[in-house]
Amino acid sequence: MHSFLSLRSGPVRTLFYILFLFLVQGCANIVPPEGGKKDETPPVLLRIDPPDSSQNTRITKLELYFNKYMEVRELEKHLQMSPFLNINPSVISYGKRIEIKIADTLPPNTTYRLSLGNALVDNREATPYKNFVYIFSTGDYFDSLQLRGRVFDAATGAPDTASVVMLYPATESDSALLRHKPQYAVKVNNRGYFALKYLPQKPFRIYAVQDLNSNYIYDMGQEKVGFLGETVVPAMQPDSLVFPIFKEFVDTTALAHSTDSVRTRDSVHTPVAGRGARDFSSRKKSKIGYEVLADTSSRLRTFELTQPLTIELYKELSKLDTGKVYLSYDNGGIEVEAVQQLRASDTSIRIHTQWQPDKVYTLRLVKGWAKDTAGAELPPGKYIFRTKQEEDYGTIRVHMDRQYLSDSLVLVVYKGADSIYQKPVKDSVITLSLLQPGAYGMRIIVDANKNGKWDEGVLFKKIQPEKVIPYTPEISLKAGWESDIDFLAPVPPKTEEPEAADPEHKEEADKQPDKPKDPEQK
């Protein structure tokens, strides 16, 4: 009997094989072939057209030819053109060719420096052609003068490694920083040094700006700024410029006056209302309306000897009876009442006392101790906790150099962002005990107005920030340690060699144009 689906039939057998092949291909996993080692060798620049260091040319198009297929990445981050143009150059990749177009009108007798940083990478492993720099002049000479120097953080004395140094014509006012981009700019290197090259012989105003948004404009109140009080003129062998960078204080809101008051055990039924309305809706909720910030879950040594006992408030109080707030500690089986001071604010009550080391303390909040604004009493409570012992802390003794003994010099000892000690230097040895283990730093404020703190500068009033003398290195302190530190006069930083100060690659130092014409012959 003849079967319609018989595989012996030629057309049917052919159709079967085709379907079988489709099924096999559909089920197969397609994977790229395994390659060898990654090619991480950087691209090689084969040719530039027009050639580097060209003169008497107003370049509108520049072509770079590489040995690899190239891409352009993060151009906004890496592109720099000095002097600045109103229209940024475009940089486009065409395979192994990079095309740079300059649409802006270029004035005569001007030396231009185009830097692409690490924006040019190969399209496989993203290996960059590092720090591309191209120089050309619209005249028959190259501007060959320079400005060099370093920028440091005025508040800490440490090198600033993130700012941009900017040049404006001397005829412009300081407000130009807020209105438009500079004529020349360069980023400092990772040691705070900068080098501005290929400059003409004319006066400039020089600034350093933190420039967080990379717009080359000073955003007052958000970014740090630094300036020199006088104009600068580039030279063949310029002196090193040194200036601080600081964040200006901008008074944008009226600061509320502090309403904290000191209350002792003798003051009872103290009213706390009338300090102004406060929004408690965003604060943590609590069934009892408050929380005592101490570890009462165990008898381990957890409470710090250096801080007050805090009662966080989650309801606004109308009345506080300090006579019903008791603090005591166990001294060999005898309950001793602690001498205490209470400081109350809208959001908390702080209990200050001379804490005894390694003692079990009890806080008693007796019925009627506080009322909220609705007239409801906050519930009473009993809280037991244990203080740390002195061996849990470290000690730093600072031996001050004789030249620093002055009431106009303020020693600051800090841990992270917290100031641990800040007082005028009146003694040759300053002992700081009960310090938490960790890393500490020190600096001296040259307190010109003797207000006990560091004052920032004011750009438009030409007021420089107060000077700071930093101490290096960092102080490492462990529990039970005593560290003796000599605060000596710091060694002034050395002026870096030209190649070391230049944030760009060293090749630029070797790539000098033809012998520059004397600036006087311009």
C-alpha cells in the first residue's frame, strides 16, 4: 500500500531533512569563539594632518590616523582648548581615523593648545591613547611663556587635587568668574600643582575653582574658590604661585537663635513651650513619646565617658520637672546620686555629669516628670546602663614648638569631620585624654581676629582666608595607648620640576615648537 509519508519518497525525505536541520539550529547555543589574550597595547598615532606645531594657520579640520579602530569616550570630561572657544570642537571617530572640527573663528597671532586627555580609545579593549595634545598658531610665532604653582585647601592646609586654575584678562573684574568661561584653564595634578603653558606676555587675573559640574564657571556657595590679590604676567621661568582655595560663606537663610538653656535640679516645673513651632511629623514614632539613648539591654561597658546622656523627644513638651529626673550610680553596693545638669531643646534633653568609669548607672524618670503640649504626661521609666573604663580610651600629648605659643594661634585636633579640641595655644604641652581609638589629625589656625575659629575668605572683598599650619602624618591611636607628638614647623613643599607639575604627559615637554619668537616682537 502506498504511504503518503513514506521516507522512501525523494521529496518527502528532503523535506524531513530540512525540518531536522532547522530544529537542530534552533536548539543550539550560539557562543562567540574563545579568543586569546586581550590586546591591551595602546593605539599608535600614525599621522596628523595638518602636522603638529603648525604656524600661520586657522585650522578648521584636524585628522588623526591610528593603527586601530578608535572610539571617542567622555569627551566633555577630557576636552580642553586654550584659549577657550565659544563653540567647542567636535571630535568624531571614523574607523581608524579621528576627525576634529573647529567651527569657531580664530583670532590672529594666537597660540592654541588642544588636549583630549584619555578620550581616544580603541574600540575593542578601550585602551586609551593617553593625553593627546596638539599645538598650533594662527601667527608666525608661538607664545612660549608660562605660569606655574600649587593650590592647597585653606581650611586644612592639605594640597588641593581637584580644582581648575583659570586665567582671565586683567581688564575684567572678579565677577567674570560667575558670568563666563576663562580665557585659559588647566586642572591641577594629584599633588595640587599646575602648569599653564603657551601663554602670551600680558597681565592676567588668576583663580582656582573647584568646578564640581565642569562648566568652568564659579558657582558661589557650592564650590570652593581661590584667588591672588594682584595680577600675574607669564614668564619664561616664572616664580611658583601659591594660593589657597576655600568655600565662601553665603548667608541664604536667617539663622535661628539658640534656645537651649541650662537647668539644674533646683528648677522645677520649667516651661519649655514658646520656642517656636516645630514639625514633629518626620521624627521617629514612639509609643511613650521619648527614647533614652543608652544600651540598657546588658551590663556590658557601652556608655561613653565623654558624652551626655540624651533623651530623644518625639512629642513637643509644655513642661519639664527637673526635680523628678534622677541619675545615680552603684558605688560598691551604695547608691550615689550623681551631680547633673539638664539642657533641654525642642527635640532632646541632655543630662551632663562627671561620669565615673566602669560604673552601673540608673536613670529614673518619676511620674509627672514631663507633659506634652496636649497636656498628657509622658510615662515614667527606669533605665540601667554601664559606663566604659579609662583603659578603653587613648591619650595624646602634644608638645608645641615655642614659636606656636600664642593666643592668636589655635590648635585643632580632629577625628574625621569632628573637632575634638580647639583652643588657643597657651601651654607647651597639651594633654588630651579619654580619646576614642582611631585616626586623628591636627592643625594650627593663625587666628588673626582672635575669635577662636577659622574664617574663610571673601572673593569680592579681596579678603584671604586665615592661614592654617597642618600637621602630618596622621596620628594612629589605640585603646590604652599614650602618644607623644611634637608639633614642629612644617618643611615647605619643594617647587616641582616643569614636567612633574604639568598634569599632561611628559611627551609634551619634549615636543617643543620651532624656536619661539621674542614676545617683544609681536
